[in-house]
Amino acid sequence: MGFWSRTFTWWNGATWGTKLFTWRHGDEVGRDDAGNVYYQHSKHPGRRWVIYDGANDGSRVPPQWQAWLKGTIEALPEQALPPKRAFERAPVPNATGTMAAFRPDGALGSGKIRPASTGDYKPWIPE
């Protein structure tokens, strides 16, 4: 991604205004495994935000940090939540609009044909 696309687009990371506001008023409180950086306002701790590492997509924020951003938990996730359990899976970003999105049989991008109707369907006909 080039300098100009990062500079003049909001969907490729923080804008100049967000960077300036973060520099003046933000205190970094943590980072997640995806590289996102979380901030809290220096004078108003209830104001919290994230600077994404890459595309601005809210589904890339892990659930524990989402809880912190929304104020569901006051302390940082490492302090407020129990440790990760063995059966828990890593969160997956939303794949809508990408080639990894789910496409049912018969959808244009699936390459499969929808199975024929089994005869159990009766359409509603108005009287």
C-alpha cells in the first residue's frame, strides 16, 4: 500500500486528524495479536478508540478488546478477564465481500448448482 493511498483514505488506517488527536490526547493502553493499538483519552478515560493495523474493519477487533472499547469492562482485558481456555478458538474477521465469503449452492460465485426442489414446498397463493 502506497504512501498516498494511506494518506488520503480513511479505510486504510487512521486519517491525519485521528493521528493528530491520538498524539495530543491519547494514551496507548495495549495492543492485540493482530497489531491493532488501543488508546484511552488522557483526561476522559471513558473515551476509547482503536487504530487498526491495516483495513478499518471492526470485525478485526478481538472480543475481549471489543468489551473494553464499549465499556463493558473497565480494566484492560488481561486484568479483567479470565485466561483463554483450551477449547476457545481465535476470532475470525468478517469475510463478507471477499472471496472467502460463504456462497451457497446456486450462488453466482459458488460454481455449484442448487439441488432441485423435493416437492415439500407449496407456494402461498392469495385468494
